[in-house]
Amino acid sequence: MHGEYKVPGGKLVVVDLDDDHGVLRNVQVAGDFFLEPDEALGAIDAALEGVPSDTDATGLAARVEAALPEGTVMYGITAEGVAVAVRRALAHATDWTDYDWQLIHTEPQSPALLMALDEVLTTEVAEGRRPPTLRVWEWGGPAVIIGSFQSLRNEVDPEGAARHGIDVVRRISGGGAMFVEPGNTITYSLSVPASLVSGLSFADSYAYLDDWVLGALADMGIKAWYQPLNDIATDAGKIAGAAQKRVVAGDGAVLHHVTMSYDIDAEKMLDVLRIGKEKMSDKGTTSAKKRVDPLRRQTGLSRADVIDRMIGSFRDRYGLSEGTVTDREAALAEELVRTKFATEEWLARIP
């Protein structure tokens, strides 16, 4: 069995092993990390030899930690990273490069249709009718998107939304409300097979699926990092938030979507969302009467250029072919808009 795990902010950890009647055998850890002394690698392998194969990641990491020689220095590798790689091997997890990725980047669409496409495309991946997909959104108008479990009245000021002509929609994933304007926001979705995150905890899957965009931002000169559970941050504050939804149809799939702040009209946002100044502090500002422009200011690039560089970075890492929403998928999404995402019943399911 073979498992790989890129430690967030670190290096690749690779584990090869056998599951021999419920215990780990022939464990071999490798990767592009740095480890001193040399004997530490053998100690890690030995610590995992003979361990019950149903041991969870916490237990595996504890075994590794306890076996390390005194004074061991680890760079790009952690005991937890080794444990996750073991669990991924046992779960027969797949890797990014195992797939032919498809890109969907189409014309602007209504907020409700964008919500519906997330559900349809991820279900199609789960059912094996669509390859893993990176979809870059283009917003047809300004919107507030509330999380699946949020209260509508607690999150949105209806008078403010009406005053600014802002649609309010509810997505299928959890998390907090997002304020978006077409030219000021970058949003993308990953619709991936469940096997890509096999062996990862729910929290670890966020870091794993965000790793490529951290690399893309680094290529643009932005030092960014994953901030548990679902944020991407820089020294200037939070620049992105992620949310996920598991789809259980077919072989299973995961929807992981991210909204990035290119340039926010913070005063307008506070006129629409019922959030206080303490909430604004993690968005890089302590004043409502200003614009928050983390990506525009830190890159010096246009929104279109940032998106092009993100797509290029993904393509360089994993390959990416141009795709489109099929006629069948479009019809399914339109039907979901009519029966779900554009209905008051769905929007106000938690009033």
C-alpha cells in the first residue's frame, strides 16, 4: 500500500507498507523532507512496524514521537504528517496527479445558479460521470451567500440588501456569510472524489485542498498560510474563507469552495451583513468606512490576472484541460434553481 501526504507548509511524506492480518508490516517512510540524525528515519519505520492497522492518526503520531532519538530535528515533516500518510495508504487514497482535471470558467451567472452548479457538478463527480473539476466562478451580480446552517434574520439586513440591489442566497455548505461583488471577489470550487481526501480528518482535508492555492499565491509574491479551520491568512489579515460539503451519492465526493477578497467595499458590506467590528478585525481592518483590498494591493495585479495565474499554477502542478458544463448538467442546475435555491423555503429554512 502506498500513501502520500503534503504536510501543510512543509514537504511531501510518502509511506509504503503492507497490512498483514491487521498489523503494519514492511513500513518504509520517504519524502523530500529534512531529518537529522539519519537514524531517526529508521526509528520512525521501526515505531510503526507491527502496530495494529486500525490505530488512528493520533495513536500513530504518538508512536512516532516516542521513538525519535533525543535531539531529532525535523523540517518539512511531522509525526502527525507521517501518521496521516499511513492512514491514507491504508484507505487506498488517491492523489491529485491520479486524475485528468477539468477547468470550468464560463460567463457570469446568477448567484442562485452558481449555488446549484456546485451541487450538480459535485454529484456528477461522485457518480463518476464527470472528472474532478476546478470551477472558477463569475458572478452575475452582487450577493450575500449564507451558510447552510445560518439564520437568515441574524445574518442579513434586508433593508440594506434591497438598498444596494444585492441578492441573498443560501449555499449547501456550512460556514459563515460571504459578501461578494462581481469585480471584487474571486471564488472557485473544487469538486473532487472522496478518495482524494481518504485518511484525512475533516480539518486536515481543508489544509490539503487549500495547499495548491497557497503555492499559487506564493508565486505571486504573497506569503499566505492555512489558518484552521477554514481561512487563508496573510500578515495583512484574512484573505479567503473556505467551506465544504460531502456528497454521499455513488462513490462519494467533496465540494470545497473558496471565496477570496480581491477588493471589498467594507462600508457597504456592513450595511448588508449583521456583523460587528470585532468580526471585521480578522478581515484586515478595524474601520468600516474603508475598502479592504488584500489581493489587489498585495499583488498589484488585476483580478483577471490573479485568476489566470491561479489557473496556470494549478495546471502546472496537476494538469488541467478546458471543459464546460454539459447540457444535462445545465438542465439539472436550472431545475434546482427553480425547486430549491430560488425558493423562499430554502432561503429561510432557518429564519
